[in-house]
Amino acid sequence: MPVTHLHSYLIYPGKNVEKSELHSIHGTTLDLSGKLFDMLNQIYNRTADECKTGVRFESTNQTNPARDLIVGYAQRPRKDTGLKLAKRLQLFTSGTPGMGLLFLLRGKEGKKTKTLISRFPADVGILAEEQTSGLNIEYLEKVFMKNSNKYKAACYEDESLSKKTGYWKGIIVDHQIHYGVVRTVSDYWVKDFLASDCLTTPAMGSSRLAKMIGEAVKKTANPNIKSELVSVARLIPNLDGKKVSGEIISKQFSLSDSAAKAFEEEAKSNELFKEEFMLDANAFRDVLSYESRELNTGAILTAPAGQFKELFTEKVVNKDKGISLYSTEGELADLRLKKTKP
């Protein structure tokens, strides 16, 4: 889907700044050629592979201020319609992200219209020189290449650009999040500027669900709770392709109050515990690949998750003391020494 329009704006921080003191925003229409265009065009073309986080606009009576501006630019890709988006971003930009360059790219192929919104720190190698006539941008290749991956991007693509349909969902990526920060995108970019919420993909939700169960099993000292949660973990992959959430799992498998509480505590928030998504069994298994049982003798029994009872036979020797005899048979396939537990 080739780019048909490209505009850029220099954004100064404007959050908590009096309206009369806001810095004027200068913008320009860029040529669809040259090194700067080539770099932006690459980002535009790889959004499907790079933007892994889905977002949806928050809606009140099917209206959203950010979507209205984005649709307005997509319908009429001009410097003045893009300026409205630039002004909105300025109002939510604090001194932490600092000054930045906003790029708006719009493309058309067949019935679909694609719009990319991307923000770069103003000092990543793009020299922005304000002039009374507008904004003159020069691409400095050698300097830019050192930091060319530090940008945010939001992409929307749809056939319809009506007031009620189309462009309600998009995909984003944020390469400006500092290392060590748990969030994958900045709140000011998604919640404030785009007035949106992140969508949970099947893979993301399934991976998070598996981690919740794994951590709950790891942290509880109660063997009954451990056993209950492990049993549920074995059954969850059978729900592949079905809508689930932490709350749905807890109710569907009738977890005891204590097990449900241990499970829910690992969700970090009530919203995440209730958030629904389609289960991806493979993503779930990728996190909980193996089931292990450690005996007080020091022995550790390990098998692929969901297959423990198939590979090991358990015979209760002393129920009161919790003593069992485990047995299995097979040819020796490998022999290993490891310094850590599986």
C-alpha cells in the first residue's frame, strides 16, 4: 500500500502549560522521495510485523476525539488537518518525553486507507529548523542511524472511514519505553493522545494466564492449592480457541475459594483478571511446558505439562503421611547433569 501523503510537525511539551504560553506548532508537507522518506516508508511497510499490540478507541455514543481527528486526516490528508492531531499530541506531551517530531503517513490501495502516526525524539538525527514559513526538515543519515529505532507508531487500516464504522481498532509499537519498564506502551501515547485501550491478543492473554497459574503454584505453600491449580493448568489447553479470562477459568473449573484467591492475586489488577481473550493453547504451553514434582528425598520427577499422569504411575503408600510410590518405564534417551532445578 504505497504512501500518498506525508506531513511532519515539531511538537514542544504542552502538558500543564497555559494556553497562552503554548509553543506554536510548525509543520510541513514532505516529498515522497529521499532518505527521510525511505526510512519512514520502511516503518510504514513493516507495521503488520512490528506493531504487535492492538488498541481500540474508547467510545461514548460511538464518538472519540482522537479517532475523529485521525479519520479527518485520512479523509483529507493535508497539513491543516494533520495540525489538529499535532496540537492534541502537544497537550498530552510532558517534559519527560520532551520535544519530538510527529510524522503522519497516509496511503491508499484499492478500497483500503492506511494511516500511520509516528513520533520520534527531536534529537535522534533529524534536524528540525523552525522558520517563519514553516518547518524545514533535513535527514542526517549518519547521526540518525544510531537511534533510528527509538520511535512510537500507531497504524490504522480499513475500507470504511465513516463516523460510525472503520478505524476503531489499530496496532501500535513503542520503542521509546525505557528498559526495565513493564509496560509495552506509554500511557500518554495510548490512553491520553489516542484515547484508547490496549487489546489483549490470544497469545498475550494466554501467556499471561499461564504465568498467573505458574506463579500461584510457586508461591503457595498449601499442597492442596498447588494440586488444584496444576490440575486446572492441565485442562486449560482443551479450551483452545474459546473465550476465556482469569475469572472465567476460576468459575468454569470451580476453584476453591483459597485457590481462586491465590490465582487472582497474580493478575495484578481486577481488570486484567476479568479481561477476556481467545485462548491460544500453544502460547499457554510455551509458558507452562513441564510439570515437576519434588519429593522430600530430593528426587524430582518431570514430564511435559498435561502428560505427567500418563508417564508416571502413582501408588499411595501412606495416605496420612502423604507418601507415594512413582514408577515409569522406557528406554534411556539422555543423561544430564544440571546445576539448577528444571
